[in-house]
Amino acid sequence: MKPFSLTACLMAACIAAAPLAAGAQGAFPTKPMRIVVPFPPGGSVDPLARVISQKMGETFGQQVIVDNRPGGNTVIGTEYVAKAPADGYTLLLTASSHVTNPQLLPTSYDPIKDFVTVATVSTTDMILVTNAAQVPANNLKEFIALAKSKPGALNFSSAGSGNPNHLAGELLNMMAGIKTTHVPYKGGGPAITDLVGGQVQFSMGSPIIVMPHIRSGKLKALAVSSPKRMPLLPDVPTMSEAGLPGYEVRIWYGLLAPAGTPKDIVAKIGAEVNRIMALPEMKEKLDVAGMDRYTTTQEQFDAVMRSDMDKFGKIIKAANVKLD
């Protein structure tokens, strides 16, 4: 009889277990998944989450639940995901405010280190809109001239202090050398309602909210914040074209997972999200909302987050932005 070898037994056990481990990883998911949305139901992120969850569930053969956890300027839902097990079953569908919030208030998480990027989903741009009855400017140059002639007299609304459209307005102030007054609201809807009503004079509004008022003639579109013209408004120039070279603010939406989530699981989820977003029906939904499909690699998504953290951080500091 050959002598007993502990090493040989351990190697044999590892070889026997390897197929089981590989099969377990390949079977993901084996239970329901959760997509946490740190915004209230009904916003621009929520419909995206519900379509993605439905399609993902069909492919994976498991229920994918949309879990709205608003509050704390998205911090509540984000903290929940940061502390969740890093197993791919809890994901976060968030927006570019993810990298600005920790620069505005204390958080228990780092927006970069405590998450792993899974997939970008879409982007949306902002439209510089004015109250057509109150602001006589017909283009960006006339608007800037008007603002310079009345420092502090023009008010602009936003969905809240530190919100991307607030920071976009502050960037306009900085780059144009003008002084306008920020008026924060609790959401994009009320901010545009008061713009239409004349309580404020302009805003950097999202297409899905402002387009009906542009079509009705109550709001006037002067420029868009994107690097190229918006298909919804082909005759409206970009901010760069209109006289502010280099001005660009885009809001991205993307899927994140807790740091430490296995790479193969992240890749599997990311590939499925990219497949879903490439469907013709998704393009139609995005077009209606004034959004663009946005597909990047994980490395590119990481770079975008770091770049936005730096860019918006400088605006926050220069404009001394504080939360309400």
C-alpha cells in the first residue's frame, strides 16, 4: 500500500470541488435581486430602473425588485447599498449627484472607494430656459448682457442646493462673469412651475420637464449644456456655440455595486444592462425623455466619476455652495 499523503488528498479535494465552484458562479443569480433607487418614485431615474429590472428578470429568471429609498439628498439609499453584501444581489441605480453629495454633507461612504462601477445607462443634458414674458433676451449673448446690466436681479431656480442644475447655473455665473441669484426648490417640477409663473426668471432645466413649456411658448430655450445639439431642439445652439466655449454639463445615470463584488458577477450584470439599453424600445423611451443611451467600459465609467467629482467640487468650493 502506498503511504498516505495529506498533500495529495488536499489537491484531489480541490480538483473535485473546482467544477462545483465554477458551476455556482456561472449560475448567478440564484435568488431575487434588488435595484435600489435613492430617489422618490416618479422621477427620471425610476422609470429606467423599472424597465431594466423587468428585462433583467426575464433574462436571469429571477425577480429583480426596484427599491426606492429616497431621503438625505440620496444618501439614505446610497448608504444602504454601500453596506450591503458584495455579492451582486444589491445594486444602486444613481445619477451624477452621487459624486457631489459627499462634498456637500457628511456621509459614511466614499462614492468611489466603496462602490464598483457596473454599467452606465444614459445621460441627459440641461436647457437654459427663460421666462419668455419676463426676459427679453433672444440668445445667450443677450442674456449675459442683460444679467451684467442688472447684477443679482435675475433669479434662477433649481431642484435643490447642490443639485446638478444648481451647479450648472453656478458654472454659468462663473464662466460668463455674471451674478444671478439661486432659488432652491424641492424638486425639478416645482422649480419649473415657478419659472413658468414668473417667480424666477431662468433655470437650467431637464428636457423632460421643460419641453412642454418650450412648445407652448411660455419658456424660451437659449442654449443646451451638451457638447452637441439636442435632437429635440435642433435649432437651439450649445452653450459653446452660443458664446461660452468649453461649457458642458451632463447628468449621467449608472449602475453601481458594493465594493468587492466579484468581477465575473459585475461583468455579467454589466453585459446584460448594455444589452437592454441597446434595444430599440429603450431608444424610443430615452428619446421621449430627452435622454441619450450611454455605454462605457468600467474603466471609462470610473474616469467619468472621478472627473465629475473634481469638476463639480471646484464649482461647489468657488460658489460656496451649501445645502438648504
